[in-house]
Amino acid sequence: MAISSFSSGVSVLDGQERLTAVRDLSILDTPPEAAFDDVVLIAAQVCQASAASIGFLVEGRHWFKARIGFDAVEIPADLSICAYTIQQPGLTVIPDLREHPEFRHNPFVTGDPGLRFYAGIALRDENGFPVGTLTVVDRDARPEGLSGVQERTLLALARSVRREMKLRKAERELAQKTEMLDRLHASSEDCIKVLDLEGRLRFMSEGGCQAMEVETFADIEGCNWLDFWTGPTADDARKAVLRAKTGDTGHFRGFCPTVVGTPKWWDVIVTPIMGSDNKPDGLLAISRDITGLQHAEESLRQSEERLRLAIETTGLGIWDFNTLTGERQWTAEARDLFGFAPDTAITQELVLDRIHPDDRERVAGTAYLDQPGDSLTFTNTFRIVRADNGEERWITSVGHTLVDKYGKPTRKLGIAQDVTHHVVAEEALRASQDDLLRQTAHLQSILATVPDAMVVSDEKWIITSFSATAVKMFGYQPEEIIGTSVKFLMPVPYRDSHEGFMPHYRQTGERRITESGRVAVAQRKDGSTFPMEVHLGEMESGGQRFFTAFIRDLTDRQYTEKRMQELQTELAYMSRLTAMGEMGSTLAHVVNQPLTAITGYLKGCGMILDRMDGEHIPMLRHGIEGAVEEALRAGEVIRQLRAFVARGETDQGVEDLRKLLEEASALALAGAKDKGIKVDFDLPHESPKVLVSRVQIQQVLLNLVRNAMEAMQDVNERNLTIKAEVEDEGAIVRLSVIDTGSGIAPAVQERLFSPFTTTKKTGMGVGLSICRTIIEAHGGKIWAESTPEEGTAFHFTLKAVKEEELAEAAEV
Ligand code: ADP
């Protein structure tokens, strides 16, 4: 069949291409449109045809976009005459279809509507590809064809359809682009704006409105975008607009707050929008909010600055070792620490070589070995010998091993720092701590031995420390008393006065040491009291004030002082009594001799008188007898006086020699220290007992010691030794008082123990004579050994009382 053979003339490829081309037009199966309808109306009228159409051939059908004179929306393509015309260039005119070899059997020719005349022209897309036709048909044949006007009109109409199609495509593309742009605007966080050439806002994307924190664009439409910028950025914005106006792209970064005032940083690009005359007729400004980025950059910059500062101020060196490539990177500071030159190629050997031999193995073991299970971070402090000047320094290095996913080390990264001054300071600290410990131990040993108790309290008088002596003195254990008030160490009436003086002390902030040697009454745990002497000191530690009280128990001292006073009184009395007795005795002795002589002479006179006579003889005899009687009476008085003195009125007892000596020395040696006299006691280990009149022997000792001290007044070396030795298998005790004084003058030596022998201006010269009387009365001996200019030793003996005798006495 002719038609089918014609139909087969339309290649499959053409069909495919046309389909794509028609689809591109987006015209298929769309409703009628006036622009196309007008064209077919004009075509039908101008050509005075019964029907006209604009149709598109695709997928085996001929679909009519516009038609006049018939109703069919589409016809099968193989029945369409246009399938032929579409292949033809220019206008195809068939005057009588019945005569045409191809179409005379076409059903539209042979049957309804019985077409005879046909004129058609291919409609081409913008690429010149035929997609459809503009056709006029008539039921009458037209042997003359179309007139020249009709042909030109059809050609013009075809061009018009083509333009319409092009326009449609352009519109569609524009719509697509607009939609794309709209979506882009909506989805983009950038602030997209269209400005006029003066910078006034003409459009802003939705995302832009959000970014600028404005509800709708209408709120800011027409505002000048340049006014948003202030400071130096305003200038940048103006310059960017100027560049865009000349066809370039302007770019700047600046700070401007949003419409509601949130401060934001923006990165802005301004480009021109070209008009039809290829000159900018608007500007596109795209601003991106880079506040976060700016902050991140700022904080990065700050942390870099801090790191740089840290590196500079601490001299921190950073080293980086790639274990795979063996590449090492050391910062300038790291090199400086080791004294490596900037161009030194650093190797493991070189580094290890700088490490002190004593530390080398240890460092190599941790830094360079990677044993399974090793910690990935390692720290070493070691000594190095600097490469440049050989100086020994301490370095601390902290490293971290980075591993790949198989756990294999790939990199070691770390820092190194010179810690010499830390190490030196630490050593000094350790030394001073040792010192402190030693000093503390020393102080504690002193505090443990001093007889004073030490009680430390805080500002509120709460006890914080209680020494071992305090425990002994007060009977409290530290745990019982620490944390309570010091007032519990005093009995009731004193507690209040204590409370009274403390606040005064705090407020006025008086001197550091107060109350030096204040005597008060203390109370023990068992309630008993004792006299105490308190020395109070203040110290400050850790911003807090503490008081340290040194407390001395005065019980013993007060007893001693009282005892001394008693002794002194006793001795003074006895001294006077003895001196009187001694003088009386001496007087009696001296007077007795003349009395005896007188009696003798008188008796002689009586015998002479017996041989004489005379009246006055009896009277003379009476006188002489009376004188003899009186002389004898005087002698008797003196005898009685001597007997009284000799009686001595002494009460002897068993005395401890050491105690006796100590008491006497305490009295006698008063002021010895001030006179620069060094006193030594040399006593037997076990103190002997002696049967003596304690007061008399102490009187002897007192006398000997005072004489010795007086004898040393004018010499430089002043040593006094008081010595006691047991002799004669414990039967006798020899006491010696030895001085380094002037010695005894030979003249004095002979009459030393005689009464009234003295070399002193105020001396009575009875001291030694009394001593001899007392010692002899005790059954002992007294003597002196002296070398002039060297010194004197006085010795005397006393009878010792043996243990057995003591026991016996006890039994009796
Ligand atoms: P007085 O001390 O009153 O002179 P004493 O009988 O005690 O009387 O002493 C007699 C004298 O013996 C002293 O004046 C002194 O010259 C001498 N004498 C006593 N003891 C010493 C002595 N240790 N060293 C030197 N001379 C002494």
C-alpha cells in the first residue's frame, strides 16, 4: 500500500528524536491556546479553506494543538498526509488529492470528509528539527493551487507558530529556573539579595530574611543595603558595589548586626546582573554568615597564640618522630634545649648520645622500645649534656605513641622541657625539709628534757599541743586536754582572771612576749593545785596566732627557798651563839690563869702572915683570905662558863652527807656565779651517812667556803672544789674545800685556828677557831694545806655511820 510504504519512509530514529523534541516543547496533550487557535483561524480564512490545523506527529499519532473545520483531536499517523509533508522543505501544495498517487486512496480522501485540496508546511523546533505541521485542507480541488499572498501568509504563520513554540520553551525554562532559584533561595542559608545600582534592596531570599532576622522582605524593601555596614566595613561594602557596577566581582568580610541586632560576621560577594544592553542593571549580593567560622578562627588564633606564649615562656620543645619513615621534626625550642644547631640532622643515636650515661638506658627503654602492652604515653626526667656548651641540664619529656588500626606504632609525638631549676629547687626543698625535721627533732628533744611544760593554744585559748612534761605535771593525757580551753589548767578563781586578761591581749595586740614569769596557781587533773610560773610567747603560723606557754612547777623551788631561809636563820643564830661561847671560853681560859696566879700569890702572902705578929695581922689575913675566896669564886664562875660552852647544846643525828653538803653550798655559794667562780662537786657515788650536828657542820662548811671565795677575790683563776672521800674502810669521811686563791700567809699559818687571828679588816678571826672546836667536838680533825699564790685546801674528818650501825640503831 502506498500509504504504508510512505509511512515506512518515516525512520524509527526520526520518531525517537521527534518524540524527544516534542516533549521538550511540553505541548503534547495540552489544552487549546489562543495563540495557536488564532493562527489556524487566520490560515483557514486567508486560504478560504474548509479546515486548518496545527498538529504534532509523535508515537504513531498526529495530535492537533489547534484545529478548525473538524472535530478529531488526533488521527493515526499512518493516515496523516502531514507525515509526508513534515519531511518536505518549504510549503507542500497538493491541488487534488484524488489525483495524487500517494493519497488518492487515503480514507479521508475517499471517505469522509472527502478531502481534495491540501497545503501544509513543517513546523521546526529551534534546532530546525520538524516536529509538526501547519495545514489547510478543502473539499474542493484547486488546480490553481494557492495565491502568492496565501502562500506567504502560510509561511509567515508557520514562522509565528515557531516563535510561539520557542517562546513557550523559553517561558517554561524560565519558570523552571525561577523555581530552582526559589528553592535555592529557600533552602540556602546564604542571604541572597538583589540590589539596584544604588544599593537599594529589591529582593531578598527567604533564607536571607532568616539570616538577617527579618520577618518579611517587605519590612526592609527599598532600604539601602550599604547603610547596614558601619566603620571600616562600610567602606569595603561601598567598594564592592562599585566593582560590581563596573562588571567585576566585589568581595569582602565584615561585621554587621542583623535587623534585630544580633552581631554577625559576613562573607559577602557582590556580582553584577547584566541587562539586555550587556551592562549591569542590578546587583546580586550573596552574604554568608561566618560568625561561627569567625569565632572558630578567632579561638584557633587565640589558642595558637596561647600555645606560642606557652612555648615561648616555658621553653617547651616539641618533637615529632615518624616511626615508618624515620623522619624527625624538632621545633627550634626543642633543638635549643639540647643545644643542637638548627641544621643538625637529628638521629636517635645523636639524642641518646646527649643523655647522661646514667640515665641513657632508662630513657632508651621507655622512649624507643615498643613492647606489646606498653603504655602509649611515656614520661622521662633525665640529665643531658648540651651539645653546644657541654652544660648539664635536667629535661622532662612526655611522649605519646600513635598507632595504626593494627596497633602498630606509626608516630611518636611529644614535648620536652628544661626542669633544671625545678630539680634544684626540689633538692633544696628536700634538704631544707631534712633540716627542718632535724631541727624539729632537736627542738623536741630539748622540750622533752626541759623541766618546763609546754602548752600551745590558739587565739581562742584552745589547746593545740601538750608536751610530755605537761602530761607529767598536770596528769592529763594529750587526747583528754587538746581541744579544750587552757582555763581548765587553773583552779576556779584564777580561771576568771585568765579569761579577763586574754581578750585584752588580743584586742590591743601587745608585745610578742607578754607576762614574762607570771606566777599563778595551776590545777592538776586530780584537782590538787600547785604554784606555777608561766612564760607566754606568741607566734604566727599560716595567718593564725598561737600562744606558747612554758610552765614551771614552783612547788620545789618555793620549798627550797623557804628551807634556805630557815637554814640561814638557824645558822646565823648558831654562828652568833658559837662565837659568843668561843669568846667566853677563851676569856675564861685567859682570865683563869691570872686568877690562879692571884690565888697562889695570896696563899703565899697568907703563909708569910702566919709567921708575922701584929695587931693588924688578923685583919690582913682576913683580907687575904677574902681575896683568895673571891678569886676562887671568880675561877668557879669562869669554870662554870667554860662548862656551859663546852656542853655545846648540840643535838646530833644521822645525816645524809650529800644533802648536808648541797644545802650548805646553796647558801654559801649564793652569788658565786656572778663572781666568776667555777664550782665543782666531787662526791662518792653513794652518799655516806654521818652522825653530826647538821647545823654545826653546815656552819663549818659555810665558813670554809666563804673564806675560799674571799681568798679568790683578787686572782684570775677562780675554781672551787668541794670534795668528800670515804676513808678508813668507811669509818671516816674526809671533806675538803679547795680553792685557787691567794694562799695563807706563813705568819697566819701558825696561829690559823687560834681565836682572833685575822687578816681581814672586818674579820673577827674566830671562824676557824670555831670550826676546830666543832670538828674536835665531833671527834674529828681539821687542818689546812696551802701554797701562797696557788691556793689552799682545808680538810676535816667526820665519823661515818656504817649500814650495820644504822640497822642496829633502827632495831634499838
Ligand atoms: P676571819 O675570816 O674573820 O678573818 P677566820 O678564822 O675564819 O677569821 O680566818 C682567819 C684567817 O685565816 C683569815 O683572816 C685569813 O687570813 C686566813 N684564811 C682562812 N681561810 C683562808 C683561805 N682559804 N685562804 C687564805 N687565807 C685563809
